[in-house]
Amino acid sequence: MSTESGEITTPAPAHSIADLKPKMELRGRVKKIELYGAFVDVGVGHDGLLHISQLSTERVKNVNDVVKEGDEVTVWVRNVDQAQGRIDLTMIRPPGLGWNEIQVGQTLTGKVVRVEKFGAFVDIGAERPGMVHVSELASGYVSSPSEVVKVGDEVQVKVIKVNSKKKQIDLSIKALEEPVRVAQPEEDDEKVPTAMELALRRAMQGTEMAQEYEAAHKSSRNRREKRNEKHRQQQEELLSRTLRNRVK
């Protein structure tokens, strides 16, 4: 069984198939060897199947290379079908946390197993360590993960993303930091404006700014019109003088 830290605990001895649960650790005796695996008596009235793929994390070509009839072995329960009386076993120690047990928002305790430039890897008891990106190590700026954690540190982390297909777990230490409480200013004699008063002030300020802009724009337009009018008058005077000279 798994704990919040991902550890597996050894349950009480099982006496029947009804007592078996996934991840339960058992001691048994190999009764029969087949090409595809071995049958193990775990003392519950039904032999469990230890498939060849569950004998080791490395590839096994021959069951007899790992176990033989009569061997005492330690196994873990993978699946139980009480109706069919079927028990699937494994000699590969299961992770404390299965992929279906890891949820976003979950808080776990783990150990830092590797530190890289981009973040730290934390063993939370799952099949693979989760990663705390450098941006999730602390609320402030962190130039290097080694400033915050080192290999062997026990840390609390929060699950922020899980991708079981890619076997990726994103964790955060920053998400567990307590929010900074901003001290409230002491009351004084000055009246604090209400939200409505603030909105009214902003509206008035906006109106004043618009009026100032309009006044400036109007003044500029008047100056431009005066310059254009003066220029037309000069052109008319020049044209009149030219016509008078031709008549003479």
C-alpha cells in the first residue's frame, strides 16, 4: 500500500483472495514453470501467475534463468479477479504512486535525486521522478536551481501537471509558499474615498483632459486658418498687381 510520500507498506498476511489488494507484498513458493511465466502459491487457495515480463526490469528470455520450481520468492499483487479466481503477480517492486493516483493539486513529499540547469528532479514514489522547473522553485528570481535545492534534500511539492502518456510529472515548490500578507495602513483623519467617488474623479479628470485637448486643437486650427487666409490675401494682391501692370 502507498503513503502520501510514495512509500509502500507491508500489509498483514493475506488468508484469502478477498484479502488481496494491488501493490500488496507477499511471500510465495514457485509451484510450476511455463514458457510464459511461473505459477506461485501465495497461500490464499489460488496460485498467482508471474508472467515472464514481470520477472525483472530487464528482458528475460527463459523463466528458469530467474526462478525455479520450489523457490521462495517475494512478489507484489498487480491485479486481482475474485470472480475468476485469478491473481496477477510481479517481482518488480511497484511504484508507491501509480499514474492513476497522481492528481493535479496533490501535495507530496519527495527527495531531490538530480539537479540540472533548468530545474530539479524529485522522487515522489512514482514510476519516474517529477520535475520542478527553475521557475517553480521559488517565488523570487532563481538563477540556478542549486541556489534552492541540492541532491538528497527532502522537499514538499505540489503536482501542477501530469502526462501519463509521456510519463511526465510537473511539480512546484513555489505553489506551496504562503502568500505574502500586505500590512493594512493605519486609519487616519483623512477620509478614504469610496469606489464611486474614485470613479467620479476619474470621469471628471477624463472630461477635463478632453476639454483641454479640444481647446488646444481648436487654437491650433484657428492659427492654421489665419495663416491660410493671409496666404490667400497675399496671392490675390500679387495677382491684382500683375493684372494692373499688364493693362498699363
